[in-house]
Amino acid sequence: QPRRRATFQIVNKSSQDLELQPTDTSHKSFEIVLPARVKAGAMVEGTVIVRKSEITRAFKESFTFEATGTDSRELYTLPIERMYHVKDSTGNAVQGSR
């Protein structure tokens, strides 16, 4: 069965805690699970979950999230690329896989 989940890390190199908020997740081929906060100097992990309806499709999309601190607001965009390969009975990728 195709893999539906992947993780990514967000590192806060600033000296203040940041609130994290996705800004454009609708109408995507995936869902994003993002922690609400990352402490100063810490790292958090987010998750990309491919929607069941898109599980057998390759795609290149992105999502943007906002990181807000006491006196700052930044937008970050992460590219998401899903490759989908069909394998034959010997485990080799079939030519023309999506």
C-alpha cells in the first residue's frame, strides 16, 4: 500500500516563542498537521498526510504557514512533491509510473 505520511521539521532560531498557523491548506492533495507553537531555540515536527482520494497520483504542490512572535510575523512556503511508482511482481518500477 502506498505511503500516505511524511514528516518535516521547523526550527525556531529566534529568541522568542512562535505561534504557527497554516494559511492555505484548502483544496490541496494533502492535509497538514502542524504544532500550534515552537519555543525559542527549539524544533518541532509537522506531518503531511496525503488525502485518500489522491493516494495513486503524483503531484507537486506547496503550503504556506505563518510564524508569529511578539514583534514579528513571517510567512514560509514549503514545496510538497509526491512521487507515485507502480512496481511489477519482481519489485521493479513499471515504466510510465506516475
